[in-house]
Amino acid sequence: MARINPDFTDELKKYGAFDLNACYNCGNCTAVCALSDEDNSFPRKMVRYSVLGLEGEIKSSLHPWLCYYCGECSTTCPREADPGELMMSLRRWLTATYDWTGLSGLLYKSVAASFLAFLFLAIMVVWFGAYESFHLDTIMHFGHYFEMLAIGTVLLLILLPNIIHMWWLTLYKPGTKAPISSYFTSLGELIVHMFTQKRTLGCDENRLRWFEHFVLVLGYLSLLFTTVFLNWFESRNLFVIILGYLESIIIFVVTFDFVRRRLKKEAEISKHAHLSDWLFVIWLFLMGLSAFLVRLFIDAGLLHDNLWLYLVHLIILVQWALLIVPFGKWTHFLYRSFAIYFEHIKKTAGD
Ligand code: SF4
Ligand code: SF4
């Protein structure tokens, strides 16, 4: 029997803005949603589960991750219940649910905790700089190894266990009887969606948004590769240097446009920006911009007299790698791709 959590709506409100009590179950949102079909009542099923406090049903569902927030349901809702934002809030709540450390939930719900965590890491970087007598080469050396260490540690200790937890909640616990072979045959779905985000194209008006996301994902992943594995800041290879410049320009130009659109509230998705949404785009913008400036200062022979610039870049990098990637909105990129993968596996099992 399904368990009801009477406090669920109050808890969910801490993850976003919407008015659940306004919904009178008219079905308009389902009629306009491109993801709806005879088997899936998008997003109304999630609205009903949330109103009724069916926490267990939501935990075992992949539906919140399949929505790309086109906002059609919110603009057509006659009661202004904002089902699109409800789906977004459910994604944040699920991120906190999957996270075994509990830090995602804390950072999503508390502005003070987020501020203190960002401040603590900034102080640690400056302290480390002082400990190393602000010696640029040593700090840059540390910065490079930090990137490699952070990728491995965050992946193995945080993201992988959380993905397994997600699998346990959405496939194993509901008793999905998928053959082991389907985990291999569905891998293509995971890779394609992770790199192309092509499900966004299901929302007709989002072609530009999809293209920007696509370019951003490619720019971000390739800059990561260029800085970590090709050691961009120390490289003397002209091709690597130019590649890094191009990738960092792509990141800060695209994220600047995201910030501009969020400020102008042009689309439905921009109307209820949560602190985590702002942190994600602003930090990505700052990462691209500061990486570009660091390399520019190196090439101009100015970095030794402007160590502060590398320290600022390192602070942004450390905050990004230790807070936003494992506990913030970056995880949506991962969970969404795995949700599509798991959904494909479920289909092969006939669920
Ligand atoms: S969320 Fe709005 S459109 Fe959807 S069923 Fe409720 S009232 Fe109707
Ligand atoms: S935001 Fe778009 S994709 Fe998501 S539930 Fe609403 S109509 Fe469907």
C-alpha cells in the first residue's frame, strides 16, 4: 500500500515555487505536454502524486527527469498552479533524495549554508596560497593536480553511489525485471542523450535553447579535457593554446546569454530561478572567463605580477568542483541522462 507523507508539499516548497493547492485536475497541462501519451499523463501524474503526498511513488519515478522545462504546461494552466516549476522542484528534491551525504538538500534549502560553504572554500584556497608563500608556480601546480583529484574523488565517492541509489529507487525497488543484456544494449541512449541532450527537441520552440545547451556541454567537456589532460595553462603547443581559448570563449559567451535571458525573464523557465540555477550559470560563466584571462595573462607575461587572478580562478574552480558539480544543478545533467537510460531499460522489461 502506498504511504502518504502529509508534510510532503511543505517540504517540496523549500525546493521551488508553485501553488499545488490551486490545481483542480483539469488536465490542460497534460493536453499540451509533448511528453504525454496514453500511458503517461505528463505532468499531471506528478502533480497528483505531489498533492497527495505520495513520496514513495515520486522517488521511484523517472518522469521528473524526462521533462525539459519548456514551460507550455505552466503557460496554459488556467489556475496558475505552475506545473512546469513543480517538475523542476521535484528534480531538485530527487537530487537531494539520491545524495547519500545529505549536502544537496542542505545547500538547496539553505541560502546561509550555501554562502558559508562557498566562503569556507574561498578561505581555504587563500590560506593555501599564503601557506605556499603565494608562490605562483607551486599554486598552479597544485591547481592542476586538484582538478584531476577532484574529478576522480567526486565521481567515485559522490556521483557513482548516488547514481546507484537512483537505480535502486527507480529500477530495483519497484521490481523491474530487465535482462542484464538490456543494460548494455541501452548504453547508446545514455551516451547520445548525455552529449546531445536531444530530448529537448521534443519541445518545438526550444531549438535555440537546445543548440546553446549542446554547444555549452561540448565546450565545457572539451575545456575540462584541455585543462586537465592537455595541461592548457602550461602548454606551449599552439593548437592546444588556441583550442583552450576557443572553448573558454564558448563557455562565457553562452552562459552570459543564459544570465541575460534569466534577468529578462524571457522564457517560462527563467521566471522562478532558484539560487542553485543562478549559481550554476554564474559559476560556469566565471570559470570560462577566468580561465581565458589566466591564459591571456600567461601569454602576455603578466601573471607573475598578478597572482590574484589565478587565485580567483582557483577559488571559482574549487567551489565549482566541490559544491556545484557533486551537490548542485550540474548533477541534473547526469541524472537526466541516466533517467533516459533507465527508462529505456524499463521499456525493454515491458514496464
Ligand atoms: S496543473 Fe493546472 S492545467 Fe494541470 S491539471 Fe492542475 S489546474 Fe489543470
Ligand atoms: S515543462 Fe514542458 S515538458 Fe515539462 S511537463 Fe510541462 S509541458 Fe511537459
